[in-house]
Amino acid sequence: MHRSSFCRLSVTIAVVLGSSGCSSSSEAVSAEETPPSTGAASEVAVVAAFLGDSYTVESLDGGGYVPATAQALGWTPVLDAISGTGYVATGNQADGAPYRDRVGDVVAEDPDIVIVQGSTNDVGTPAADVGEAAAQLYDDLERRLTDARIVAVGPTAPSGVDRAAVLAIRDALRTAAGDAAIPFIDPIAANWLTPGEGLYADAIHPNQAGYDEFADDLVFALRNAGL
């Protein structure tokens, strides 16, 4: 897996405002007589930044969950994704860094929406430390992106992680999001990717069928959150 240095995926939609009429007369119509066109098209440019771990990395090559999510919601997505990272976890790559250290990259994209995804990679770190890091991250994002909507998407509970430990991380993130008054989407409580038969590539990561299901569930949850 690798990191995007903010990869922008092109997903835009055109809004057609109208169309010009046409004459049914067999006589030629001069340019002066031709009604001006009322047709126009404009792009809906809602930029959504996805800050995450290997689940988001999978979208860099056009797979994963982000393209389908953005397409369904009419967003232009940008990705900052590093495998092995989380709110505290730094991963094992040379450019690895926890989420808060990447806020500057997010801010530089001037997004309208920020989706913070994950992370099971924080399992093994005291949940209180993860909660504190999350509170700091949400505060940084809200102070520096005053007009953006911030949404936290909690971790999943795949078979390859200790369930009690990931539930403790989930609880800490949910509390931090509640204190920050931002939406918290809880894949564990909503039973995303459960049962997992046929939806996982390994003990941690979904296959594309799993990511497609993840995207469907995420779109539903984001719409319920008013996005």
C-alpha cells in the first residue's frame, strides 16, 4: 500500500439549467431574430476530503469505497491515505504520520466536507490516548476549516482485530465526536460487513465486494446525517 500526496479523483456532475427553443417555420431566421439560448451547464463542485488508513488507500487506484460514495453524493473527492496509520498509529512507511499531522494537507485542499475514516490500526494504544488525539484532530479541523462539515467514520470490527479492543477505540472516538458536536458514523453498531463471508480479502481488509457494500452503507449514513 502507498500514500496519496492528496490524490484528487475526478467525480463531477453537470446541472442543465435549460435549453433554447427552435423555430418550426420553413423560412430562414436571421441571427438577430434567433432567440438567445437560455441553456447553461455548471459543475457542482462539492469537494470532500477523505482522511484515512488502508481502507481509504484502496480507493487511490479507482477501487475501494470512495469513488462510489462520491459518485452517489455528487462530490469531487480528494484522498489523503496512508496504510497502517490512525489517530495515533504512524504506520511503518517512511512517510507515515497520524491523522493530526496531516491536517495541513487537508486544509490545503479547502474541502467542503472532511470524512475521517478509521482506525483499527489504533488498537494496542490506550483508548484514552486515541480519544484525546481524536479530540485534538476534530478541533484542529474545525478551527482551520470553519465552513467545512466534519464527519467521523469509526472503525470496523474485522476478524483480524481484537473485538474488545476495537470497541474501546470506537467508544473513545464516539465520545470525542460527540464532544465536538460532529456526526459519528458507527460501522460496528450498524453491522457493516457483517457477516463477512465473501466480503474480505484477508482478516482485516475488505475485497471489492466488501468495499462496494461499505460505500452503500456510508452513502445511506451520510444522507441521514444531512450530507
